[in-house]
Amino acid sequence: MAMSDSWRFPVEPMDESNKALLSNVHPDKWNNPEPAHIYNLVVVGAGTAGLVSAIGAAGLGAKVALVERHMMGGDCLNVGCVPSKSLIRPARLAHEMKTAARLGLTGADTRPEDFPRIMERLRKIRAGISPHDSARRFTEAGVDVFFGEGRFAGPDSVEVEGKTLRFKKAVIATGARAVHPDIEGLAEVGFLTNETVFNLTTLPGSLLVIGGGPIGCELAQAFHRLGSKVVIVSRGAFLSREDQDASELLAKVFRKEGLETRINSRPLRAHMANGKKMVTITTENGEETMECDEILIGAGRKPNVDGLGLEAAGVAYDPAQGVEVDDYLRSSNPNIYAAGDVCMAHKFTHAADAAARIVLKNALFRGRARLSALNMPWATYTEPEIAHVGMYEHDAREQGIETSVYKVEMSGNDRAIADGEDEGFVKVVVKKGSDKIVGATIVAAHAGEMISEISVAMSAGMGLGGLANVIHPYPTQAEAIKRVADAYNKTRLTPFVKKIFRWWLSWSRG
């Protein structure tokens, strides 16, 4: 049957890898099944939240339908985590090769002809992972998979490609999409987003990145390391929502690597001249016009709520914030839940996964699992990586929580020194007068891996002092976490306690 192409990502080039990808996540000759009389759960959207909801419910014996208008796997597989990390890895190696002299080796530069092979590898990796999210896998798991544009026809039904799916419960998991600022002439000159940048087969000689958030920072550094001349433009500080020490350190690293930066700046207009894209920005020092081969927009995301028929379902939503849900992820229709980027501030794959598990408990078993109970970590995969969990200091202040902060620099970590990766720190925020961890930020080469130790401690109710008793192999960069815990324990040795210890030691010597 014919499927609408209006919501497809433009997947290019159509090589064997991309053909394999599409055969898994949106097969050309797919016949939607005949709907069941009624479903225990209908899931609209087959990104991370939708896939976890669907396969989890089916595994519990529920009758499940999954509706996807585009590509199964959502952003993460197709235009997000998988391809971006597949690009960041060779970019990191390219930087290591170029700066090999600092490790006593002869350095080497990448060449423009390397880029097509890098992108070919990216496409192969994506295609190789795609069976995990494939229509075949979910069908074999007992899920009825429907391709087409799903739309609520009422409070208990969804229509897709002329068929009606009736449900007892439903989950909206339609995700979000890249947005771009309203810049005069931008549409005419053309631009890239995370949804199209991975289609490139030729390295841009010059790249202007608009947006200083995670996507903008990760890709700006990657393309710079692969040989593009990159300028990154940000309205405020890079990663402005992160710990200030972290964002300032990243800006320092960018400058050190030779990546051009313009903070507190914004684009005004764009036009073509002599085959180049010309972008005029306003900066603290006035207007500046820059030329580039490509423009990459990394300026945020917008929830996919349009065209879903949410009004017919009695589901309240905001075009900018998404579906309105309570702490149980239930919408204004008590039989319809939402999970993932379409309703959550934390737009991460692992956040969508965690939210889907909450939905399963609450929708199918009348559970009372709460979104607010989660300790949500996240990481930005620049180098160094920046990872965080819990509250920042300013969050705690706003909630009237007094805090103490303990910080250890990676420059004092033996393994980081040996690895030549000593830029960064571990910072832990605790409730004042106790060792209760309320948040932590790690800036390090492997911060995304290290933050999990603190996440586990917070979830288990272990205080910072307790982490000092955890034996860490030497030498590891994660040992910096133990050093922070040691720093906390040293503060417990007040003058009075030290006086008691001296008395005890002197008495015990007889």
C-alpha cells in the first residue's frame, strides 16, 4: 500500500547501508495488519519511548498496536545518538593523531578524502543497529505495527491509513523535531539540522554552527577536528543550562583547539554571494558578516503535536511545551499517557526509556510511579565530556536548600595526567550539614561513564561520605569521585574532633 512520504527524513545517499536501514525501520512494501477488536495499549510513535512501551507491554501479554508515520527508532537511531557518536569517535581520533606529539608520537592530519569513508562507516553502523528497532522484530514480539499518520478520532480510538484502532489505554510518544530560528533569507540559502547533516558525503570546507546547546557543541567540535573551518554562534554561553564552571571550561577548550566562537551573538540574515552562504550576525562589538559552505542549525527542538487530533481525544497540549501530563505521565484524558520528548523537559533517549517504564506501570497496572522520583543524569559528548545528575547549586537555592560544594580537579588525578586528559573536574553538591548528595557535575574525558556511580549512590540513598569507602582501582579517572568523598570526610574533622583524637591517641600510648 502507498505510504505518505511527507514525514520521512531525507535519507541519502541511497547506498546499501541506507537501503538496509529503511528495510528495517520503514519497509517499502509493508501491509498494515487488520486491527484487533480492541487493544490494551495503542502507542503512537516508534521512537525510544514508543518502542519501550510497546515491546514492554507485549512482553507482559497485552494486545498492543504501534503506529509510526516515519522511521522506527526515532531520532536516536536515525538522526541522533547513533550517527552523532559514530561521527564523534573518528573526530576524536583525528584530534589525537593531530596532537600526537604531546604523547611522544609523530602527528598526522586527516585528509578531505577520509570524510566519505567516515560517513560510510556511520551509515553501516546505523544500519547494523537498526534490526533492534525493526518492524520485523516488533511484529515477532507480538506487536501489531502500523505505518502511516496516526490521528486520534476520539477519546478511545486512533485512525491510521483508513483503519480504526480502539484502545483501553494509549501512549503518545511522537517525539520532537529540530527547529530553526526565524532568520531572513535562511530558507533560501539552505541549511542543515541534525536531521540532514548525516547525509553529507563531502566535508564542508567551512561550517557555521548556530546554537550553543549540546547538538551544536558536539557537532561543531567534531567537524572542526575533521578539518572544517568552524565558527559557532551562541546567544549566550555554551551549554548555558550547565554548571557555569563546566560551560566556561568548554569555551576555553574550543578556543585552545582553534574553533572560532561567537557568544552573546545571534544571526540576523543570510544570502548567497559568489557561491558562498553569507550570514550576518550581531555581536557585542556590532554586526559581522561571515561566509561559509554550510550552515548547521542546532537551536533547539519542538514537540510533535501537530496533526494528532489531540482535541478529539480530549488531550490538552501546548505547541511549544508538548502534551500536558501530570507526575504519573497521564494526560488530561485519564486513559491516554505521554512519554519522551513530546511531553518532557529532559529530551534524552534514556529519559524516554525511563518514562516509558513509568507509563507501563501506571497505565497497565494502576501503579503510582512518578516522573519526579527519577534521578536523571545526562551527558554532552564534547571533549571533555560534561555530565550531570540531580540539582545544580542554583536549583537548590531556589528550593530553599542550603548546600555545600566539594570539587576535585582532574589535573590532580594520576590516570588523567598519564592519559593527557587532565582538563576537567568532579563537583558534588550536598545538603549543608549532611552528606546527602543533591547533585553532581563531572567534566572529564569519560564523564558520561563516571556520572553513573553518583546516580547509583543517589538512588540507593548513599551519602557522599559513603563513597569514600568504595574501593576504586588505581589508576582510574573515576578515582576522582573517591577524592571528592575524601574531601567531604576531612571537613568532619572539626577542631573539637581533632582534639578528641589527640587525647585518645595520647591515652592509648599509655
